Amino acid sequence: MKFSLTVLAVIATLGLITAAFASNNVLVFPDTAMGKVTFNGKLHNEKLGAGKCMECHKDGKPFPMKKPGDEGAAKITVPHKPGEFCGACHDGTKAFDQMNCMKCHKKDAPATGGYGAPAGGYGAPAGGYGKY
């Protein structure tokens, strides 16, 4: 009996430690026409305070504790609805308004040829202009 309680206590402790580290995950939601969305768990954990995971994961509302793409993960749709998913907190009062799209949606910068020129330069042939 005593051994069983000890094993149970160890398992519970490991679960809490795992949950604490999981809250620092960086999750990337799939790329959309608006750009990909990166969720920084560490930043949210710092702003909310350690151990506040259940504010967003209680009974899977507004988010189940699943990574994007995993079975049972949140399927965030457009248009975003107030009070759903990110909008549960990002309402302009508790946190910045979710309608500020570019705060979350980021497009990768296009490759450039240096000094902001497009890759390949401005109209230069693929091999360049040859020797001068």
C-alpha cells in the first residue's frame, strides 16, 4: 500500500513537471493566406503567471491541450468570433484585440538579393551581366 502511494506521488509529480515545461512550448499553426500564427507558450505563461494553464485548457475550452495538427486539436476558423479560441482573452480588454490581424499572422519575408532587391536583382539575367 505504501509503495503504491509512493509510485502514485512520483507519477503525479512527473506529470506536474511535464505540464510546467509543456507550457513553454512554441506552437506554429499552419500557414494561411494571412500568414502563419506562432503561439509562444513561454510568453503567455510569463504574462498570465506560472500555473495558469487551466485558464485556457479547462475542459478543453477554449483550447484542448493538443498541438496544431494533432487529433483533437483546435480548428480555428475565419472569421474569428468574439469569445472563441484566442478571442476568449484577446478581446481588447484582457489582451489586445484579436482583430488586429498582423499581431499574430506573420508572412515570411521574401528572399532578397541584398539591399532589399528581389532575389536575382532588378532585371539582371540569371548569370549576371558578365565581365566589365
